[in-house]
Amino acid sequence: MPAPQCASCHAARAALRRPRSGQALCGACFCTAFEAEVLHTVLAGRLLPPGAVVAVGASGGKDSTVLAHVLRELAPRLGVSLRLVAVDEGISGYRDAALAAVRRQAARWDLPLTVVAYADLFGGWTMDAVARSTAGSGRSRACCTFCGVLRRRALEEGARLVGATHIVTGHNADDMAETVLMNFLRGDAGRLARGGGLGSRGEGGALPRCRPLQLASQKEVVLYAHFRRLDYFSEECVYAPEAFRGHARHLLKLLEAARPSAALDLVHSAERLALAPAARPPPPGACSRCGALASRALCQACALLDGLQRGRPRLAIGKGGGARDEEGPPPPPPSDPGSAPGPADGECGAACKERCE
Ligand code: SF4
């Protein structure tokens, strides 16, 4: 049976059905609609004001690749300028290839690229070194949680280095739904109280962050990359299969099989369940060592590095609001380690969203 006509241009044959609406579109009309929806998300949420210098967190994976491409298309209409900022976590056999993809993108799109490395920022510590130091401690499975804390700091440092006023990351609706599920599963009331939202306004001197793809489904991000013929990196990070996020992803897939709108419903639920700003805990203070946002004497990154130096890396996860910079019991391991599914499409970026939004 021949493909139906595109429901938008009525000229070309449809190349896909949009996963959520079922609308049949040709590739060109789908890409136009996708870009228009991201533009609407940015404008309606007032995420990026005209004149903003925007640091795009670039991992080389499909989400950040699509985000950078779409924002580059929209930049003249938004009146913003873009900088790519990539983080080198120091993961041998993996990150070098991902950074090569980012460099190709920067050259192809003629965008300035800055790479910040854990080793330079964190006194020589790389993610491989962190993994070695936690091996056999019962916390080796928390690599992504440690990494997420350091990545968040590294991206902030990189953005400041390039004079950015705003940071954007490539989280899509599926990522956000997984985060909501993880917060529930971990009993992380602090994060649930803050809700999802499209980003943070930059409390306590931190740069404002936002997620322009937050309402776009993973499937449509992949379709957009396909129709725009984007070059992205799709190998899996060696530590990704250990990530707790894999369990939330598996659960979300089961939910979506029964209810296709489950991911977006979870995103909207988190926004509706969030406490009003006035009811939330007061804004955190500053880290006594580095000056970054902190709810205790040391921020999460400094507390983690401190623990690594002492051979006792700690990050508790739970009711108080995300990874905490305190001594405490380690997070419980997943109940069935052997069955932990890895990222659905092998892209590190998804697992990298463990704690960096
Ligand atoms: Fe870091 Fe991402 Fe690798 Fe996890 S999957 S260790 S967050 S680079």
C-alpha cells in the first residue's frame, strides 16, 4: 500500500507518523514542525532572552546534537548566540571518540567549541580514577551519580569560561520522565518538591539553565536527527550499564506500551505536584571552598572530591533532595543488578542526565 500524503504540505508522500499524534508527515514538514515546537517552548517559557550568550552542553550524542542544530536554526529569530561546551570526563576508550564527534559538529556548523576536562578542574581526578577508587567499595555502581555531580560543575565552569549567560542541555521528555520516576523510587522528596519545570532561573549566582527539548519525545529527537542527517556519536559509555536510570527507562517503556502519553504525563505531573516557591526550603548558601551553591559547608562536588582524597567517597541519595554532601549510608543497589538495562540507544548523553539537569 502506498504511503499516505503528507498531512501538512499535501504534496509529498508521508515518511512517518508522529508517535504521539499519529499525524502523517513528510520528512521536511516533520522537521519544520519539530523546530516550531522547540521555538514555542523557548518563547512561551521565556527561556532565552534576546542577546543571551548560550552555552550548549555538547556530548556528541543525539540529544545535544539535535539541540545545537535546532538552536542554530532558531538563533537569528531568538537573537541569541551559541557556544558549544563539551566536558571531558577522562573515560578511556570512550570520551575521545565522542569529543571527536563534537569537534566535527563545531567545524561543520562554524560554532566555537570549548572543552573542559575533569582532570584540569578537579585536581587530576578523572572519571576512570574515580571508578578505580570506588571499585569494590559497594559504590562502584554509583559512577554516574558521582559523574553527574562533577559534570554539572564542569559545565557551569565551561559556560563561565566562554562568557555565557545561559546554559542549555539536551534533556528530552523521556529523560525528564525517567528523572521523575527515579526521584519517586529514591524517595527524593526535595527534588520532587522543586518539580520539573523547563529549567532553573539561576539561584544563588548559578547561570540559568534550561531544557528546550523537554517536551519532545526521544523518538522524535531520533527522527529529527535522521531526517536532518546529523552526525552524532552513539557508543555507550563503559559505566552506563551500571546507572540506576536504566531501571527507570525500562519501567517507562512498560508504561508507554500501555499509555503512549506516559512520558509527557509524568513530566506534567511533576510540575503540578511541585510545591509553590514560597513553600520550598530557602535557597542554599555558598560552598566554603569553591563558592558554588551548597546546602552544607561544602558543595556536592567539593564534598565528593574531599571524600575521594580520603578514600571515602560519599553521596547519599534520598529524602533530603538529591545527592547530598554528607556522610551517610550508601544508596541501596538495584534489586537485580544482573538485569539492569543500559541506555536504550547506547548514547551516553541519556545516562549523563543522571544528575546534571
Ligand atoms: Fe559519566 Fe555519562 Fe559515563 Fe555515567 S554514562 S559515567 S554520567 S559519562
